[in-house]
Amino acid sequence: AVVAPGAVHVPGWLPPERQRELVAACREWGRGPFPYRHTVLPGGGVMSVRSLCLGRRWEPYRYLDEVGVELPEWLAALGRRAVAEAYGDDGGFAPDTALVNFYDADARMGMHQDKEERSGAPVVSLSLGDRCVFRFGNTETRGKPYTDVELRSGDLFVFGGPSRFAYHGVPKVYPGTADPALGLTGRLNLTLRQTGL
Ligand code: MD3
Ligand code: FE
């Protein structure tokens, strides 16, 4: 479904087996030298999600000239297939960073824009585990108008073109809504990005 120009939602894109593999990979990355952490913002706020980075490292509000854990080639290839699925062509998408966010029952993400990347490339989002409300807004303000979309495990969302710099957030997670067979309590979201740095 095209939610806005350049914003394409593909429900259930990842089959259950690929979802389980991705959950296992997310768990392994968390055991590495850069575990999931609450990000502390320069203003002192602490994000309720816990995050880690693969490939080029991110910190608020910039990318570092540094790679912590390598971005696996299979994950970059999955990102290219995702863009091809959404737009009909991968447009040469070459992600060099992946941000993995973990949401427990109380985690949220406030409305924000992702402006650190220096490329016009889209952002690929993959959701795993609990369902959530994803709020997709406009490029002018944090507030209305916005569209609420429910994201479920296995869903793909690609944000490019005019949607690339829209405000967005996750106002609510529905705890306990993941398939028990997935072996995940909570929600994981992976975003693949091309920093252009
Ligand atoms: C729309 N993550 O990490 S993914 C983020 O579910 C972030 O964890 C949310 O927002 C999450 O920055 C939402 C969907 C998403 C990601 C990046 C975008 C939507 C976007 C960039 C531009 C526009
Ligand atoms: Fe974002």
C-alpha cells in the first residue's frame, strides 16, 4: 500500500522463517561489543527504546567516522530486495548502516525527522514481534496531519522521495501480540540506511 508518495507499506513481507532468523541475528548482535543501550540525548533525555548500530555508527545527531560491528552483506542485500519490492527497482540502494531498535511494552518513539543521512536514498524498515502504532506525519510539523498505520511482524516499509524527511514516530506498542513461535517478547525494528558519508 502506498501511504504517501514514496512511502510504501508491504504487510507480511518476511515469511515466518526469515523473521525467526532475523530475530536470532538481532539477539546475537546484542551479545557483541556494542549491546542494546538506551540512547542519552544531548539535552539529557533518555530514549525508552534500546538500540544498536551495525556498520557506520550513529550517535545523536550524527554519524561517526567509525564502524563498530560490520553490516553483514546478506542484510544489505535484503535491503536492496526490499527497495526493489517497494519501488520495482532497487535504485542502486547501498546501505552502510543499520539501526536496530528494541521496544519493550512501555517503549515509545516521539515524532522526529531522520536528517543525519547525506544521501537521497530511501530508508528501509523491517518490523518483528509485537504490533505497534506507527505514526506517519508531514514534513512541516510534528503535529497533524498524520496517518496512523499498524505495523506487524514481518512488515516492510520503505520511505523515500517526498516521504524521506517526514516526521514519524511510534506512539504505542501492543504488548503480548507477537506470535509465541517467534520467540520474541517485545518489538524489534531494523532500519537500513545509506548515510552518504
Ligand atoms: C520515515 N524508527 O529509528 S521505523 C528510527 O519503528 C525510527 O523503530 C521507528 O523512526 C521504529 O529513526 C520507525 C520507520 C521509519 C524509519 C525511518 C524513517 C520511518 C521513516 C525515515 C524517514 C521517514
Ligand atoms: Fe526515525
